[in-house]
Amino acid sequence: MRDTLHKPMMIVPIIIISFLFSWASAQQEKIEPKSAVKYYTEDPKVLYSQTCQLARSTQESDLQILQVRLTDTVFLAKIDSAKSYEGQPTRLRVAGVLQILAQNPSPPAQKVLLSLTTSPVFLEHRARVDLLIQALVQIKPAPQQAVVFWDKHFQPEDGYSAVTVWALLENGSPSALALFEKKMMDVRFPETERRYWLTACILEHRNDLSLLEGCDRLLASRLEKPYRLLLVDVLFGYKPDDWYGVGHWYKPPPRGKATIEALKQLDTLGRKALQNQPLSTLQRQQVQLVLREVEELLRSRK
């Protein structure tokens, strides 16, 4: 009789424990549903493979899981060891995940990428900041959140400028180029950096229509005379011995591969430069030579 009376009292704690366990499981499911592969595997290779699958997905639920992982200290430590960060950032496993995510054109994927710009956990390591600066290039046109992030990591002597300047020109959208133009006119940056942006970054993109339109604005701006003249040299000439010395030589793209619209814009730039810039005799001759080349290219495409 005594045993029978005690049975209901024993069942109550069991029910309470079961309820608490179910509630905890439900909370965990809000973060990572049961359908997701848990990331506490000890094998970083398996973890990397699983996470890459999430980055390729177009399902919002998968990408929400990915966002949780990329903003979790434990996950980031498991996928790349502290020693891994001593090497090149591009060799990190998280670099591979970001590359796949950046190439995913779905809105949920872009949302995850942009969310990382405000994640203290993800941005804790400089290597991941570098990788994110470059990954955002793929979102075109560049949203304001990306531009704000680029601006924050394009400051004098911050160590990121050399990465961010390439990202802006490779993205090429109006907001990205507007930020570049603003930085080009910022006298706080040393001369060596500003010259590098012209003789390396602009040089390699001088066939891009959007960049040429930006250069038109720079030549008509308050940009100091030496930089305006150097910009004309970069757009219409090539002086590797003067610009690079014995270091790395950057090479311009073939003029013949420019679009008709870009060639027309270059023609406009050249005529304005001849009229408005204090060019030397040699510079004027070089601009006129390129204008004749552009005229022939345009005639051949009619």
C-alpha cells in the first residue's frame, strides 16, 4: 500500500525533468535545427566540409546556421587553429567558407556576409578582417553597410588600406568609387600610398567605365596638381621604370579590350586633359597619341 502511494510522487519530478530537457532542446533548435550538422565534431576537415555546404545553400535556415557558426568563438577556434593564423590568411579554412559565401548570389547569403561587418567575434582577428574586406567585393552595387565597413578599414596607417583600395576598385559600384575618390583627396595619407593607388590600382582598372568616370571627377576636383598630372600619365601612358624601380611591376590591360563606352569616356577625358590640365609637352604628345589610338579602335567597331 505504501509503495502505491509513493508512485505518483516519484512521477512528478520525472515529468518536470523531461519538460526542462525538452525546453532546452527547443532553445538549441532555434540556433541550430536538428536537420543541421552539429559543429562540435573534433575533425576540422569534416567541420569545414559541412560548413561549406551551408555556405552554398540558398535556404535561409541553412544560412542562419552559418551565421551562428561564423560568429561563434568556439567554432572559429575549431575550424582554424591559432597556429593556422600564423600563415597566409588565404590558407585559412574560414577563407574558403567566405569565398563560397561571397559567390552565393542569394539575398540570405549576402545578409550573412554583411552581418559579419558588425560581429566583434568575427572581426577579432586581423586576418578575418582582411578576408571580409575582399569578400564584400562580390556584392554589387555595394550596400551602405559594406561601404561603412570599408571606410572604417581605410584609415591612415591602419594596416588595411592596401587591401581596401583594391576592394573598392574591383567592386566598381558608384558608392565604392565615391569612397575611393574621397580617400584619394585625403591629405592625411602619405604620398607613397596615394601614388601607389594611382600607379598600381587605377592602372590595372583603367579600362573600367565606372572608374574612368570617377577619374573624370578627380581631374575636375581639388586634387593637388602633382596627383592630377600623375593620373593623366596613368590613364594615357605607362612608366614602370619611374613608378616601380626594381620592385613589382603592375601592368595595364590592353586598350583594345575596353568597351566602346569606356573608349568614349577615355576620349572625353583626354580632350579635357589637353584643355584643362597643365601638361608638359611630352604629356600632351602622349595623350594625343592615345586619342588617335582610341579613334581607330572606335572606327574599327562600327
